Amino acid sequence: MASNADRLQWLRGAAMLVVCFGLMMAVAVVNSKRLFGRSIEATTEAVVEEKDGQTIINTSELDVATQGFGGRVPVEIVITDGRIDTIRALPNAESPTFFNKAISSGLLSRWQGLTVDEALRVKADGVTGATYSSTALIANVEAGLKYAQSQGASIGAAVDYSEVTTTGFMCSLLVVIFSTIVPLFKSAKPLRLLQQLLNVGVLGFWTGQFLSYSLMVKFLAEGLNVWLMLPAVIMLVAAFIFPLFGRPNYYCLQICPFGSLQELAGRCCKKKLRMNPALVKWLDRARVALWCVLMLLLWLGVWSEWMANEIFSAFKPGEASWIVVVVAAAFVVLSLFVPRPFCRFVCPTGSLFKVAEERK
């Protein structure tokens, strides 16, 4: 039977979880002006506007299922005399580095000069190195064109559930379940190596399933389709709910692909550097200070691009900047001599989880 102290400790943990939820909701509102899929600002732009003989379609309020790395990526489509005159991107929360690459590729000019019917037959491909942004742009253009074709009839992009039947999705779901449940049993220790290899190989390099600031902000801003994002939902439960029941750092220690990669690297070298306790304490304080600064920047709406460059994106070298890949590699090498250095002394996402777990 739980004691009063245990109950009080649980309530403190739940309160910190609510605090973290509020902090991240504020970040979502500041950076995307949306919360749970709804705009928090009254828009003065009509979805369809007739102006100077032109039809202007704004996809800001269309229900487009495909989103970019930072959330919605709306466009404005100008149709003159039945043909597409111009398409331009509207303000969004994408990282300028990747988004500008998608724009400079000439992607939005693919439909120029075509009728709506002709444009809807165009099969545009995403831009390598800017996959999220370019795919979201294409989806918004297609949604806007379908809206125009239906002459203003309501359009809601159908959610594509075919993703949940792919081999990658099924494997990532099984690995997440394995890494979430198996460590709960004391007899699971011999499976630790297999668990880490699966985390790195499947969740990391193959499917890119991991928790990050950008993902959590996207969930809060645009809402969460539980079935399409089931692996991530299970990860969120492990990260925020398990600590309430005496399992601190559960996601970081058991599931995170980059944490597992560092631990695997550490297995290759038994001789570790002996760190002065004072230095460890100082580095931990530096981690907290870094987290506070990054959160402050998000609340101020300044340099939110750091979320798109979290170290986890290094698992997808074609989409990550070379700086992120180099930094990730450096931490992997350092983990040969220092156990999980990024997790312990840097990781902003891990710092958020630690705040949620705080009970004292």
C-alpha cells in the first residue's frame, strides 16, 4: 500500500509533467501560431479570393495532412484566365536552410502556365536534402488545386493510412514495443545488446523514429494522429508517463537510438576517462543552462531553427547538415571514453524529460 510520501512524490511528478506540457504548448503557439491543429489567430485572408480578374487560393486553413518538419507549409496559388500564374510559399516554421533549398530548386514553377486540370496530373518529386519541406509544398499545391477544381467545395486531404502497413512502420513499431516492455523484466539483461542494435539500426538509420523537440512541437501545433504515429506515441508514454511509476530516464536509457549508439560505442573500449566529480557537476549545470537558453529562444520566437538541427537528424545524412553529422560523429567517438556524453551533458530533449521527472 502506497504511503503518504509516495503519493506526494507522485503528485509532484504529475505536477512537473503538467508544467512541461504547458511550457511546450507555449513553444508551439509562439513558433507556429497554432495549437492542436487550429489557428490561434484570426485570419483576414480568404481561402479563395477574386482580385483584379485573378483567383487567389490560400491553403493556410485547408486540412492538408502532409506537413513539413516544422508544421504546416501553406502556399498561395494565383490563377489568371484559367491558368496558373504564380505559386508562392507563405510564412511557415520550416528551417530556412532546408526550405530555401526546396524553393531554389524551382519546385513551385513546375505548375506555372498550366490549367488546374493539367496541373493536377503533374507528378512532382520531393527535393533531396529538403524532403519534408518539398513534400509538404507539393501536398499544399495539390490541395489548393483540388479546392479550385471543386469551385470552392470544402476539401480535407484524406489521411493516407497505407503507411501503417509498410515494412518499415511495422518493424519500428515492434522494436519500440520490444524496447519499452522487455527492459521491465529483470531477466531481460542478456537481451540488452540486441535491444540497442535494433534501436540504432531500425529506429535510427532505417525509419528515423525518435523523439525530438521539433516532433513534439509539431504534435502540439497540428495535433496527433495516434495510428499514423503509434511508435512515437509509445515513446512519449515511456518518456513522460513511465517516470511517474518509478522508471526515470526510461526513454533515454532504453529506446533513444542515439543513446543506444553511444552505449554501443562505449562497449568497444573498456578503459574510460576518470572525470572529476566537480567537472561532472559543472557540466550538468551547463546542460541545464543550455536548455534554459534554448527554451528562452523558442519563447521569444528567435532562432527556432535549432530544433531542425538536433543531433538525431544525423541518422538521415541526406537530410541533415554536415555540421550535425560531424558533431554526432564526434560524440560517438567521445563515448568510447566517456559514457553517453551527449545524453548526460548536452541533449535538450533529454533535459526536458528530466524536468518532467523532477519530484523534489
